[in-house]
Amino acid sequence: MSVAGLKKQFHKASQLLSEKISGAEGTKLDEDFTEMERKIEVTNKSVFDLLSKTTEYLQPNPASRAKLGMLNTMSKIRGQVKTTGYTQTEGLMGDCMVRHGQELGESSAFGCALMDMGEAMKQMADVKDSLDIGVKQNFIDPLQTLQDKDLKEIMHHLKKMEGRRLDFDYKRKRMGKIPEEEIRLAVEKFEESKDLAERSMFNFLENDVEQVSQLSALIDAALDYHRQSAEILEELNARLQSRICTARDHPKREYRPRSIRTSTETIDKSQHNGLSYSSSIKSTDVQFDHTVNGKTDHFTNVPLSWPDSPTTNGNGHVSLCPESEVMDQPCCRCLYNFEPENAGELGFKEGDIIILTNQIDDNWYEGMINGDSGFFPINYVEVLVPLPQ
């Protein structure tokens, strides 16, 4: 910095101290200029706060915002174009519901409802992502440009004007000690800076309809988001109501308690009479002597073995419940193969024995086989022991 520059900085600092500490008065600007300056300062502050609050509105979780900012910064450092998106809470909730709904299975009304709601929440997360993108492009980016370009330029003019005013006031108060040429140059520079600052503020405030358009873009994006969310939720509500009606119309199963003693006896009998399991003892050679009337006979290679697999019924299926054990309770024999087509139906093969638990109507029984229970058509079976009237 030159000597003249250092002297000017000294003049500004001296005048500023005299105004702040001693209460000296500087050059007063007209009311119109002061009002425009006030509006510019308020606008600059409002834009700064709007940028911050809009980001909080779109991304409420501060920890996620900080993590996202760090990841995006690292992506820029590495030269990666694609940035990481904000994790929407709707998406996290949707993933949780779908996961637990799949664990419950389609046979559970609650599980199906969880999957429906989970998919709807994931759709809402996608809509929220679209809102983030739309607001950033049509509201945040224009405001950021406004702050970084137009308002920054105006604030630069105001700051420069204030410095030249302090320099002018310092020299004006020392008139006679400072050459008139320096005072004249100080006046000209001050007026030039004032004119530039005033003109830029006037043009900015006259075109503030652009900021209104940006606010309108924010509202349009929010309205579109809520409209799509309402459509998703209305469709979800209709599906849930349909599932409620279906569940109410579904025939109720009757609970039939079974004592522990009966279950234990059935398992014990089935192990002894129904199935033969292979033993770890294989065929061995056994040698022994037998003496009759002084004559000794030698016997060797007598095989001791058990079957290597469980016994099966005629169609190749393992018979876990022998007929002799189910004849003491209502049961039926399957005449044909039946493949379930809907949730709650019981599948079986020809020749299987089903324990009957309930008759739903003239066309459907409810029964149990191999630990599975469900509904099946009456005309597919032959009743061996009927249900009690």
C-alpha cells in the first residue's frame, strides 16, 4: 500500500473514532437514501435467514444435514459429480414396515397392511425428494445468486461510499490545513460512490417482483408435494379399508385346545408305530456256539440291521400321523391332490389323512395336516370319522 493509501486509511479511522467516541457528526444523507439503505440491509438479512430456514424445512434432522454436507464436500474434493441425497424419514419408516410385513407373510392381514403402508411411505419419500430438487432449483439457487451477486455488489458500493464519506468529513473539518484540491477530490469521489450505491439500490428495490416469483415457486413446489402425498394416502386408506372388510368377512377359526398329555402320547405312538428310523448300528457279524447232545454247531455272519429310511405311504410322502392314531378323532382321506390358490387354504396330496377341526359351510372344511392348518373343498376328500353334530 502506498503512502497516500496509508494516509487515507488513517483519516478514515480517525474520523470513525471521533464519531463513535466523541460524538462528532458526519455528513447526513437524505431520507430517501437512508430508507433504501435500511430496506437493503433487511433484504440481505432476510435472504440469509430464508436460505438457512428453507434447508431446515426440507431437511429437519441436523445430524443428517451435517453428514450430508460432509459427504458432498468429500465428493467435490474427489471430483465426483453425483452427490449424496438426504435420507427421508418416510423412506426409513417405509423400509421398516415392508421388512416386518414380509416377515409376517401374506397369510397375515396385519403383515399385508404393513407392506401396503410401507410401499406408500416409500412413494412419499420419492415425492419428498422431488420437492427437495424443485425447491433447490427454483427457490434456493435463485436466492443464493441474489445474495452472492446483486446484494453483494450493493453492499460493496455502500461500504466504499462509507469509506469515502469518512475521508471527506476528516478533510472537511481540517479545511485550511489540507489543500483545497484534496478536499475537492474527496467530495467528487464521495458523490460518485453515493450515486452508484443509490442507483444500484433503487434498481434492486424496483425489481423486487423477482423475489415474489421465487416465493411463488416455493409455494407451487410445496402444493404439488402435498397434492401427490394426499393422493398416495387416499389410495392407501382405500386399500386398508378393503382389507378390513375382507378380514371381517373371513370365516373365524374355532380354537380347539389340545392337552399336553394327548400330544405326548400321539408323538410317542407315532415314533413306535408310524415311522421306523435308521439306527447307527449297522450289520455286524455275530459268532456263537450251540451244543446239542455233545455236538457243537458254529453260527456266523448273522446280520443285525434296521431300515435306512422312514416308512412312507403309497404316494411317496412320509406318513407322520398313522391312520390308527387319527381314527379316534374326526378325520378324512384325500381323494385328489389340492394346490392352494389363496391365503388360508390347505394343500395336500392324494392319500393324505387330514384331521377335521371345523366345517365352514356346505363346500369347505377346515383341517390340519403335518402341523399346517387351513381350508379345503369338501368334494376333494372322503370323511372317515365325521365331525360331531
